[in-house]
Amino acid sequence: MTDVKLEKYLHRLDKALGSISVSEKAEIITEIKSHILEALSRDPSQSIESVLNSLGEPEQVASRYLLEKGLKPNKPPFHPIFKWLIIGFLGTLLIFGIFSSVLLWKLSPKFVMNNNIGYFELLNGSLKVKFNLNNDDDTSIYFSKPDQNLSKSIIVDKNKFSEINLNFAQGDIFVTYTDKNELFWNCENTHSDDKIDINESEKEKIQINMRNISFAKCKIQVPIVNKLVINGLNGSIHIENPVYITESTLENGKIFIKPDTKLKYNFNNKIVNGSIDKFSSTNSSNAIDLKTSVTNGNIIKN
């Protein structure tokens, strides 16, 4: 065991003396080895570890010899404990950063404005301040946790209606198409005073107004008519396998389009600030027109 530890020490010393000649290096190593063996023979009770510790780390010993020869000494190595201390510190810092980001995201206030009715939400929606710009007296503060879904379906007379218009202010809108005559939607995490208005009075159009909903996730299933028009302010629009003319406009956010691989499309995508994925477009007579516009954000192909 003594020979193994001694050889390891001398091997490290040999590496640390790398910048001097081989003959000088051999003399130094021989000198150090003789010194160690002599110390052990003088006092057999002491261990090899104590003798090596009294000499210092091999790199420190090498640095002394290098300085004597006017050469640049080696930097002393870091003790392994410093390595683990640094790793532990960086890991703790990373965990703290992630925790702080999540906490900030959850507790940050959110302002929502719909048709002159404003909401200032705190504590992830647990506390809401509501005010009406048309009536200075209509201001209230109350606890309101999103805890309900808004769901409804209506039967669409395809002989009467050829277009569906959907308007929203804040939210994530997921659109799918069905060959049934049913128009269906389900909005998650809505508040008790959120509502969706339906207007079928306009000729050949069904108007769906979701501007009175604070930020929510809405899944909408639309029947096959001639045209679907979606207008939003902030959030995202997800369009899956469109089967007829669809126009989507969004001020801030992302529009995701998943084309049906069996159908042909004529894409007309526009963006002011952001990026657009590449879509395969054709001017074929049976191609479906898809018009998409984003002011600030992205148009993404799923």
C-alpha cells in the first residue's frame, strides 16, 4: 500500500514537472523519493500519508522547483470538495431561479379589458378587481377563482346560414370541424360572470361573441358551412384539419394550423412582426382558401 501511494505521488509530480528536461525531472523525482523513504526509515511509526502531507501536494513541490529554474509554476489543484461545493451552489441557484419564475408567473397581476369592463386579477385569479368605464360607480373587489366551464351547442340550419363568425378578446381557441349540423363549444376556467353571446339575426351569418370572457381555453366544433371567420386580440388560435374557407386574424399571439394531408389548400399568410412556417400551397380549383393574419407573433404549422 505504501509503494502504491508513493508511486501515485511521484507520478503526479512527474506530470507537474512537465516543462523541464527529462534528466532534471529524473533527478528531482529521485531526490523526493529518497527523502520520503529516508523519513519513513527514521521513524517507522509514521505513515506514508503523514510524510506526503508534510511535503505538500505534488504540484506545490513541482512549483518550487520550477521557480528555482525561473519557470512559470503550476497552479495548485482545486480540492475535490471545492468542485462539489460549486456544483451544489449552482444547483441551488438554478432551483431557486425556477421556483422564483413559477412563483412570479402564478402571482403576477393580470389586466383584462373587454367592452369597457376591466378586470385586474391578483394571486392567479383568486382576487379580482372589476370596474366599468361607462359607470364610475360600478367598481367591485371580490374573490373569484376560475372554477366553471361554459358549454353549449346549437343546431345550425345549413340552408339558412353559410358563415360563422367568432370574436374573442383573450384566450386559447381550438377549432375542429364536423359533418354534423351541431355548433358546439366548451370553455374551461371561466368566471361566474363570463358569458358568450350568440347572434343569428344577421343574414346568413352566425355571430359568436366571446369578448366578455376573461382568458380561457375554448374548444369549438364547427359544422360544415361555406366560411369560418375568427377574430382575436390576445392568445392563440388552433385550427385542425380545415375543410372549408377559413379566415383567422390575431393581434398578439400564435396561430397554429394543422392541414389535412388529404386536402389541397391555398394559403394566404401575413404577419407584421414575427415568423411564418412554410406551408404547401396550390392554386388548384378544388383548393381550400385559408387566410391567416397576425400582427405580433407567429403562424405555425402543426
